[in-house]
Amino acid sequence: MTVLAQHLVVPTESKREMAKAKTRRALLKSALRLYSLEGAQGMSMNKVAKGAGIAQPSFYNHFDSLDALQNELSTQLKDNYLSPMRLAWVDMLKDYDVLSKVQFNERCQQCLVMIFDSAFQNIALFQHLLEDRPRFTANIENQSSLNNGLGNLVTEIQEEWTEIFIQGLQLSNRSCERSAVNLCVDIAAAQVHELILGCHQQRYSRQQAIDTLSSSFDALFANFLHGSNSSE
């Protein structure tokens, strides 16, 4: 029994690592909660630490800076947002040429439902992310300083959408200038953002918004893909 008990004892170092990982998760949750409530203006190391139940000096045991924490949280949010829908969008673009109008509409609506569901899981977070995204500036140094943490998440997600579109094009044996893909993504994203906020403000139903977007995307993709080159 004594030998068995020795094997069941958790090493002190493992306990420490488990406690550290728990606190790290608590800090990330605290930052997410705080950002959802107050946006970038309300973020501070002291508030994040207090929300996680630790003193501010202990913050540095887990993250080098508030920016480092936000960057990790941003990566997690981006992956959680894109992972369930990446394959669906790639497949829709890959199969675009063989889909009937009805089939495209069905696929498109399924993809849009995933986007709306994701946004409405934390609509306050979604609103703050849109409000805090950096605006274009010719000053490279200032632009770089804006591109840290959660404030740049919307821009990073749109860059990922560009990669998703390019992957779909490649699988359908098409090619297109990246600038054209960026334009298509920017137009689509602006429409999605506007209608999600409109639903939140109860100006129309979610299904009305999805129907409108599906019809708009049909025209947008048709025009976009018509201008792409097929290698067949």
C-alpha cells in the first residue's frame, strides 16, 4: 500500500505547473470578460490581474506584458472562430462551378449561420472588436503600434479569409490576384458586420439578414469568380 501511495503522489513541480496553468487561463478569461465589457479603453494589467484573483506584480509570472496576453487571447479567439467554418467555405468555393443556384444558396446559408452563431455567442465582444480595429494610416510606426492585441483581430481574421478564398480557388483550378481577393473579402466582411449589428439592434431578423447576404454573395462571387482564371 505504501508503494502504491507513493506512485499516486503528484510531484510538487507538477502541482506548481498545474496551478500556474490555471492562473494563466484565469488571466485570459479575465481579459476576455473585461474587453467584452469595456473594449480596449478599459484594458489594464491591474484590472485583468484583479479579475483573475491575483496581485498585479504576479501578472509577470505568466505574461511578459498586457500586449503579450492580448496577442495570445487574440490567437485563441481567431482559431476558435475560424476552425469550424474554414472547411465549409473552402468546399463551397471549390465546388462553386458545379453547384446549382439552390445548392449554392443552401451552402452559403449554412456558412453564414456559423458566422452569425459565432458573433452572437458574445455580441459585446464582437462590437468592441469592430470599434477598436485600426483604421488606415500612412504613418507606418503608428500603424504598427495599433496592430497589437485584440484591436487587430478583425483585420487578422479578414487576412485569414483571404487565405481561405485563395485555397478554395486553387482547389477549383483557378487563380486570381491577391488584391482582387482582398477586395472581395473586404466587401463581404463589411456586409456581414453591418447585418450582424442590424440583427442585434433588432432592425430585422437573423434569417432576413442571412437571406440578404446569401443573395448578395451569389452576385459577388459570380462577378469575382468570372474574373478569375481557370487552368482547365
